[in-house]
Amino acid sequence: MRLSEEQIKQAILHPDLDARTLALQYFTKSFTEDTTIMPLVIKAVEQYGREPSIPLIRESFHLPQTETTIEWCIDELRHHENSDGSRYTYALSDLLTHADPQLTRTRESEILALPCFDTILAYSFSERIQLLDEDADSLWKKLFDFCESESDPDLYDMDLPHACRLSEALGRLGAEVADRVLELLNEEIDYSVSSPRLLMQAFLLYLAGNLRLTAAVPLLIESLKITDDWLNEEAERALVKIGGDVVVEAVVNEFPTADWHFQISGSSILENIHSDLAIQKSIELFIEEPDDTILTFLGQATLSHFSTDAIEPVCEFIRTTAIDPDVIKLRETLIAVSTVLGVEFPEYEEWKQANEEAETIRRALYSEQLGNHTFGFSGDLLVDLEEDIADTEIEPVTQPTYFPNTIVREEARIGRNDSCPCGSGKKYKKCCLNKS
């Protein structure tokens, strides 16, 4: 049995926070265009309180907004007690910054004047509105000029959020730019040498997703085979946005013989495209997969669809696998999904109680692995980079890059979404995971 989308929507109001968050992520990670989701988030905030709902608000910047939900966010910022460093007001400010600028352009001055609107986001907020008035030729020129200005591109020294906003503005033009995106994606590129054209390729992948170009699926699948963190992230995101069984079939056809980079990205794609075929193929791959690391990714994929068919295979894997951060995370997801489904198994209560202590266990494992260091970059380059800059209160263009030298024991296991201890700034899953 697989829950319907209407049933999953109602789980956004579930008493359990993990269940609420997971239900919301079902929609945000699949880039839903359903405008009925945000009102449920608002209802959850009003029912369970602002502070416990910060994870929901942070997740909601992926959701489509309406004039009514924009008004609610403005009203919250207008009446919230002004306190520096409020995670709640930052999350609301971030949501307004990422909302469709057509909804905020007539209220730009009002929003910027709100005492609780986070000023670090003001430039991003206004630029997205200003770009509405640019035509396709102007936007293409600015994006090409950006890429040409980086003769030896270093992602962490560039204002990538600005370039992403240019790409996003192009994507809003739809069919007017679609043919050119496909034409450029089909060009032959030397992936072994850093170049402006290679830099441009990442923005084209981003555009292919925003435009939902089904014709680009074969090109995006090939981009997943290239060992490049940014290109992989953008191809993965684009394939999820395009969605549908054509993408599922393309991923599954390559999965058994692909390398670990592709399998990790492929697992995330199967996790976030919600169809009967996606859940069927996720479970089949999970049952057949021999590698424990890939199994944790496939386990997340099988559970994400809220299907009872996923419960027992994942239970059996957790029963027979040593505990590490990835398995703990999988166990947390299992309990949250089982709670929503109303399914119990012999270890349910034991694992649910263990999950309440999971954060302490995780901290102990990470402390053993990484010492007391934390890393500043999250790895989702075009979205998280801006959040990380905002957290440090440093201007985007001038922020220096610094990665501490950390001694890491070779036998340590690190969570798949943690920053890689090698100092690259990438997620561990996209860097040294296969080398450890």
C-alpha cells in the first residue's frame, strides 16, 4: 500500500515533528507546483508553534507561493519580536527571497522595510525582481559575460548565487529560450579542462530543469556519469524537476553497471520522483544491491514514497548492519514513515526510543571522526552557498574561503551529507566517500 498525495499532505499536520518534516519534504524535494501545500505549513506553524516549525519554514522556500501565503509571511515578520539572529525570521525572509518575484515586486519596498526582514538577503531579493524586466538577449549576455570573466573558475570565489539568479530569470522565459538551451547542451565540451564553456554547462543543466525539458533527459543522464560535483548536482536536480517515468527508466537502465557517483545521484532521483514505477524500481534495486553504502541511499529512496512495501526490506537491512551515522539517519526515516503509515514491527518501540537519543550518538560519532571542527559550506552550491554566506554575515563576493586542517582517522565513517573532511567543501557523498 502506498499513501495517496492527499494523505501525505495531511501528515504535514501530524503531531510528530519528524513525520511532519518528512511529509513536507515529499513535496519540496520533488519541486511540486501544488499551491495547496504552503497553507498546510502555515496551519502547522499555528498549531504547533513558531520555534518547533522552523524546519518546516526553511524547507518551504522550495514551495510555490500565492498572494495569500506571501501576505501571511509579511504579517509574521511585521508582528514578530525583532531579535538579531532569529532563525524563524531568517527562514521567513529566505522564503520571501525565493518566492516568485511576480508575487513580491509590488511589495518590494514594504518587505525591505520590515524590521525583521534579514538585510543580508536584501540584495538577492531585489535583484530577482529587477531581472523580471530583462529580455532574453540581455540575460544571455550577462550569463556568458559572467562565465567568460572566470578564466580559471574556482566555485568558492565566485558569486554563484548571482549567476544562478540570471539562469532562473532565463528559465522564466520558457519556450523563448528552450531551443537555445538544447542547442548549447548538445555542444561537444572538453570536461578535462576548466573553461568558461564548462562553467556555462552547469547553468545550462540548471536551465534544463527549470524549463522541464524532457528532450534533455539523455544529455542529463550523460552528465551524471561525469565525475564533477557541481555538474552531477545540477543534472540530478534537473532530472527530478523534469520527473516522470521516462526519467525513472533512464536512471534504472544505467544503475546496475554505473559507478558509485551515478548510483548515489540515481538513488536521490528515484527518491524524489513519485510514481508507482519509481517505488517499484527503488525496492528492486535495494533488494539486489550488495554495497552497504549505496544501500543507505536506496533505503532512503524506497521509504520516501510512503509505501508499506518498503518497510520490511529496510528493517532487515538495519537489523543486520552496524550502526553508523547513515544507518541512524535511515532508521529515523523508517520510524517517521512507519509512524505516518501506522505500521509497526517488532523493533518499532525500541528504535523509536533510540532515535530520541540519535542526536547524542551522532555527535559522539562525529566528534570521534572529526574532532570539534565544523565546515562552513554545505555543498548544494547554488542554494546552500547563499545561506552559508548569510549565516556568516559576510558579503557574497568578498567572502574568503577557509577550510580547517583536520586529522581524520582512516577507519571513521562520515555521514553522507556532511562536508568532506578532505577540505574540498563538497559533500562527503560526492567527494571521498568511495575512497575511505
